[in-house]
Amino acid sequence: MDPATFTKLRQCLSDERLAVYGNDAQIVLARYAWNTALSESLYTSLQFSEITLRNQIHSALSQRANTPAWYDTLPLSHWQSQQVQEAQLSLTQSRKPLTPGRVVAELSFGFWTGFFNRHHTHTGLAAWILKRCFPAAPKNERVIHKMDQRWKRIRDLRNRVFHHERIIHWADLSTQHSAILQLLSWMEPAVEVYAKSIDRFPMVHSMGTAPWLPASSTETNRQDPS
């Protein structure tokens, strides 16, 4: 790539964003492209895990409260109650009906992973969710602190992917990807099977930077060394 074009890309993408990928223009852009491709490929497993968790919890808490509007009656944490109010306000301002399905869809991923904590150990909601939302999980994995750690890692990865940050330097990406699919299998095996059928992550991860480098390049590292 000619220096003038690279300069324009740096101006648009920012020096701070590109600096973490190295100094050589070809290698920087190859790593950036690989990072983009990896983030895209992780969308499948992240999307399925987030949506499945949300809907499984919604179903379980609807049973608990005997109403699909469980968020109006069950003992949520203060910040979760605030999120519900903000979701309802957003729908009202958009002139949309406050149906349970719409309210649930407005709530953040953090809202749903927030059920695996000490507060909901005391309310009983965490134990209720673990039993009903992860029926295929081994009994020794249906433990609140273990589930909390699993979902925190997924949320951290999701946030980095969705905020376009670097992930190619994470040596355990494959492990994290497998952990997401495992959680899917614990919630609903059929969803895991379908997700894997369209999941491109293993292929993209194994290719490394090679597809984005000229044949003459000396770059051999599949993993970002920095």
C-alpha cells in the first residue's frame, strides 16, 4: 500500500486505534482486517447466547410471577428496576405499546447477566433461573458464582467486539468461543446445533492474517504478539 493511502486510513481510523497493531503498514492493516473478520465471525455465537439467555429468563420469570410482566412484581435490584423504567420510558416516547415482549427486548445484556449475583441469591431468582434456564447443564455447573463468571467473560468479549476493539491478542479466544457454545447447549441443544451450522469463527481464527497479506510478506504469526 502506498504511504498516502495508509495516511488517509490512519486519519479515519485514528492513530490510537491502529498503533496497537504494530508499525509496518501492511502488517497493521492485515491484523486490523483479521480482527474485523474475527469480530464479525463471533457475532453468531454472541447473538444466539444473548437472545437465548434473555428469552429463557423471560420465560422462567413469567412462570415465577404468573405474568409476562414479571418485571413489575418480582424483587429486582435497584439498577435493574431503573433499567426497566428507562425501557418503558423509551417505548412510551417512541409511541410504542408497553408489551412485555417490547420491554424485554429493550433491556441490556447486563440486565440479564445481572441475575447471577448475591442479590438474587437472596431473592431466590438466581436459583430459579439456574434450574429452569440451564436444564442440560451438569449439576456442579448450576452454581451461581460459576455462572456469573461465565457470563461476565462473554459480556466482556461481546463489549469488545461490539465496540470495535482489538481481540486478536487474546490467546484464549477459541476457548471463549467454545464456552459460549457450551452455554447454548446447556440452555437448548437445538440452538447450539443451529448456531454451529452457520458459525464461521473456527475457520476465520485458523486462517490468521494470511488472507490479507501479500505472498511476499514475512509475517508468520497467526496470533498478534503484542
